[in-house]
Amino acid sequence: MVKRMDGIYLLLGSNLDKKDKNLEDAIILLEASEIKIRRKTAVYQSAAWGITEQPIFLNQVLEVETTLSPEALLANILDIESAMGRIRKIKWGERLIDIDILYYHDQAIKTKSLTIPHPQIQHRKFTLVPLCELIPEHLHPTLQQTQKALLEATDDLLEVLKVE
């Protein structure tokens, strides 16, 4: 039996400077700002998606708890990215840190500034592989497919490797 999604899931990514430390620093700042980390995946490495001529990425998925609304969570995340020195130059470009809201319980939200579930989950192996580590049988609230099924069906051919 497939279970419904019950957590809040974030994706961390970095491909500049000390990438592993950037992920660790982001977790520390999240925990300092009303966000409790319940579980986290291993760290995964992959080539850049979208604009491919840039350094490799490290990514990690977190399951978190917070009393923040989705909009307040987004504002908090943007503040953390800014505090860590992220400068948004071009879409899919290099970044010191990127924090995406993948899922907020089983809610579907679409506003000018926020779309949940993240609209690219099904197209990104670097997101689906760590999600399958935590919640392989959970349903995507709008696509009504498990994370495992989404991974099996994705057209993303980039290799995603667990960092040991």
C-alpha cells in the first residue's frame, strides 16, 4: 500500500567553494531558524543540470519540521541563501547554496512566487535519487506516482553518485 506524503522535504545543492561545508552550514542555519531536521539523506554528486558547463554539484534531501507556513518557509530559505552569500545571476547557474522546497506535506500550492511540489522533481534524477532513499513509496500529490516510479520514468540521464 502506498502512503501519502506527511513531511516537509527540502533539497540542498552547492557547486562552488567548499561544497560539503556549504551543505553543513545550510543545515546549521536552518536549525537555528525554527526548522527541525528530522532526517537527512546521504550526500550525492552529479553533473550540473540545465547549464552543464559548470562544476559538479553536491545535493542532499532533508525531511524537516516547522510551524512556518510554506510562504514563510520560502522567505526563511531565501534569507539563509542570502546570508550564505548566494547571488542569483542566471537560472540554473553556479551557486554557493540552493535550497528548494520539494514537498510541504501533501499540499499543492501555485502562487506567483511559490510552486509546491517543486515543478521539476520528476525531471531531476539528482532530486529523485535522494528522495528514494527517504521516501520511495510516497506519492507525489499531483502526479499520483511514487518517488520510485518517478525515478524509473525520468528522462534525466545524468549519473548521480553517493558520496562516501
